[in-house]
Amino acid sequence: MSWLQKFLPQISTEGSSKKAVPEGLWAKCPGCNGVLYRAELERNLDVCPKCGHHMRIGARRRLEAFLDAEPRQEIGDDLVPVDHLKFRDSKKYKDRISAAQKATGEDDALIAIMGQVKGVPLVATAFEFRFMGGSMGSVVGERFVRAANASIEHGIPLICFSASGGARMQEALFSLMQMAKTSAVLAILREKGIPFISVMTDPTMGGVSASLAMLGDVNIGEPNALIGFAGPRVIEQTVRETLPEGFQRSEFLLQKGAIDMIVPRGQMRDRIASLLSIMTRQPAPKSA
Amino acid sequence: MNLNFLEFEQPIAELEAKIEELRYVGDDAEINIAEEISRLQAKSKSLTESLFSSLNAWQISQMARHPQRPYTLDYIERLFSDFEELHGDRAYADDPSIVGGIARLDDKPVMVIGQQKGRDTKEKVYRNFGMPRPEGYRKALRLMEMAERFRLPVVTFIDTPGAYPGVGAEERGQSEAIARNLRVMARLRTPIVCTVVGEGGSGGALAIGVGDRVNMLQYSTYSVISPEGCASILWKSAEKASDAAEALGITSWRLKELGLIDRVITEPLGGAHRDIDRMAGNIKATLSEDLDVLARLDMEELLVQRYQRLMSFGNYEER
């Protein structure tokens, strides 16, 4: 608190300072509280140019930035979710689906596109965290399987950018079974010798982390992403102690041996294209 | 209140207490005690029948965690002979919340793996309340891969509130341990039969639950999240656990109806703990049948069927 605020607490409160940043033109970095010019932030793929904080980014924008402009073919976009169990908590699942579809413009929480990165052909999938917390239900599972099958059919690598709270409770045990389903298709990929690179972004938790996300030939974390099985609050309640600083962050996972490397978003294309070209015994990718 | 009975079972508990009392007064009374006892026993039986004919999902989830419920080792002792327990993940530790070993089921060699809860406080702590750590899942994986090498069918018993949410478990890669089991079980070259005997708690249960047949005891449960957990997240109140249990459809019959499990194994009247030997007999009959059928399939056919089963899970529409 500055000396001015101490003397004049009435003119500056936290609530009003938040609203002081106008929607649209400017954005505030949750990492360093810096005020950022939104256009510049977007050019930087939502990574703070001042402190390097990686903000969450939508699935479609993520793949847009990751893939070459041409060619692109979306996979499984004909699949739409259904409320098979007529699940209803404080809201109906059906209404939650509609609301999420309206808010995100996506049918469900995973997008899959076959394309290229620096000329290296591959299938890339990405979780949309804003769609019900990126939760894995039947459509997510089936799209992932179809993406993996396309990889197998064309003999090209599979990439997944995960951002998910875990299984989708509203699909009950069907959602749990998506863990088994997605892991099974990855077993086939492995048998066929097709590379799978898993990129874990903030956050990758629960049933997604305990299935497809941890099964990469190469596991990558984005800087400071929360990655783990149980949520920090659940662990705190269980062990009744405060968790160490940086617990379940990418840097922690790297140290514990769960991931191979931490790759900043801006380097993702180059690093993955290079990795894949080596793993598939191809010449180094073109520099574009 | 009798702590060996659940709340909804208390009327039965009262009758049973009365019967015990009468037995105790025994011979020195004038009235015909034997007749009175058998009258009360009949009443207790019909009361149990009527209570158990209409259990709701929440009551069943309490049955699955009944303090008297038989645990994996209770079944292993009754179902198998020559059980030799095998310990440790060869990397870090032996996790007592998962037990496993080789044994015979009527002379047929098998690999048995199951989650194990504790009966008294000391054992509960030792077994970590049936919540495995990564080393438990890695021990299970080691035993499954051994089973594959020696062509032993794998029999698993599922009974866990979930994988342990602790600091050490996260440090040692709880997610990776579970994920790897899912991937390996999907393609393990030997038959796998899984039986949910108590609580099928989410990923922690699934990590030993991918198989060619998945069966459930009548009053066991299998769910993506506990009813309490679901209620506190979606209803913002743990007191809505009963509503959550209903919505999640965690009971054996419901899951059979949904095509997510293969068979419901009938429990004795009043639950497995009322007659453990009979319960074990029912499990054994189902297991033997399933293993016989699976043994006749050739390996490629077995793997294709298991894979197709996994791929069939899910509900969606195609536009």
C-alpha cells in the first residue's frame, strides 16, 4: 500500500482499481499485475510480454497458432454431446451444455485438426477449458480416439494440448470410462511406433492427467501450469498442512521426473516440429 | 444404536438384540422361549427382505462401505488355495492398500490383485483406508506383467474410496501410475476379470479395473466421484449426497442396465457380510464361468473384444 493510499483509503479500493482497466483495449496480467495492451498480448499468444506469465488460451486459437495455415482438416466435428442420463444437479446437464456451447462457440471440450507444423504432418488436439472446465465426457473421448485413429491411418504423430479439470461428472461412469478408452487407443499408437507428444497446460488435473495426458512419449509442460491428480484443496484437506510453494507446477513436475521439459508457448511450434522430425527420422523441418 | 448396523438397518438391529436377549434368559423362563425366538427370527427376516427390496442409491453406497463388509483378503482366503502374496513395486515401497499374489482357483493358476481396507483403526491406517499410492498401482502393474509372461489369468477385486490424494503420492506420479495401468491393461495378453466388491472409487478403482469382464456385487458401487464429493461440487452442499448418488447411477443394476458392467453378483439377504461364505461361493461361480469362457478365446480375439468393449463406451450424436 502506498503512502497516499494510507492517508486517503477512500479514493482507492481494490474493487475500483480492477474496474479501472477498460474491457477490450487493455488487459491486466494476473502474474505481475502489469497493464498490457491487448493487441500486443494477443500477438504474444497471451503470454505476458513483461513477466512471461502464460495465461489460459482457447483451444481453437491454440491450434490456429500452432499449425501451419494449410492444409487443415478438422476431425470428429460432426460429434455432438447428448444428455443420455438426464443428469440434473442444481442445473440440468442439457442446459450446461447449451450455455457452454454458446459461451465458447464449440460443441464440446476437445478440438482435433489434422494438419502440419513447419511442414511436418500431424494430428493436433486441444482441450477447451472454458467448455465446462475442459472436462472429459463421451465426445471428448471419441474425438480423441478418432484423432488417434487418423494418426494411425496416416502414420503421422499425435499431439495433445490438455487443459482440463478431469472427468465430466454429469456423464457419471461414462466419463470415467473415457480414461480407459483414450489410454487404450494410445496403447495401439505405441504398438505402431507412432509418436505421441502430450503438452500439459494450465490446468491438467484428475482423470485427464491420469490417462491420456501422462502417456506421452514426450511429456511437455507449459511454464507454471498446474498439473496433478488430486486438486490442491483436496490434498490440503487430507493432509491438513499447507502445500509447499510451487507444488504441482510444471517446474515441480520436471524436478520430480514426471515431464521431460518445459516449453514456453512462443517456442512450441519450433520445438515440437524439431522433436517430431527426429523421432520420425525425417530431415530437419524448414525454418518457416 | 448398534454401530454394526447402518441407520436404515436399525429396526433389524433392535429385533436381533431382542432375540439375543431372549436366548440369554434362556431356560429358566416359563413361557416357550424357542417359539418366541423363531417368531422374532421370522419377523427379522421378513423385515430385512422388505427393507432390502427397495434400497435407494444412497443406502446402497452405505452398504458398499458397511463396517462389516468383507474385504479382498476375506474373499481371497475363501476363493483360492495356495495364495502366495507378492510384495513391492521394486522401485520405492510396498503399498499395503493393494494386495496381490499368485494362487489357484480350483487348481487353475491365477494372479490375484485387489485393494484392501482395514478392519480396526490400526489396520485401517496401515491399509491407508484402501487408498493406494503410486507404488500400489506399480506393484499391481508388475504383477499383471508377470501374469502375462506366465500366462496366468488376472483376477482383480476393486474396493477403494479412490487413489490417495497426498503430497508424496503426487510427487511420485499418481497420475502416471494410473494412466500407465490403463494403457497396459487394455492390451495385456492374458484374460482379466474384475469384480467390484465394495467401493469402486473413480480413477483409483479403474486403475485395476480394465478387463474382459467387469462384474459387481449387488450392493457395491462404481462411480466417477463419491456422492459426497459430487454433491459438494455440483450442489455446493455435501448434504445432497443422496441426490448425487441417485443422479450418478452408481449401483450395480443401473450400471448393468447402462451396459457398463457385465454381471451383477447376488448378495445374501442383508448383504455380503451376513454370510461371507455364501458370498464367496457366488463370486467363485461367476469367476470360474467367466474364466472358462475367456480361456477358450484365442489371444487375438480376446484382445479385439476387449478393445471393442473399451471403444464402445460413450454417448454422443453424429450430425
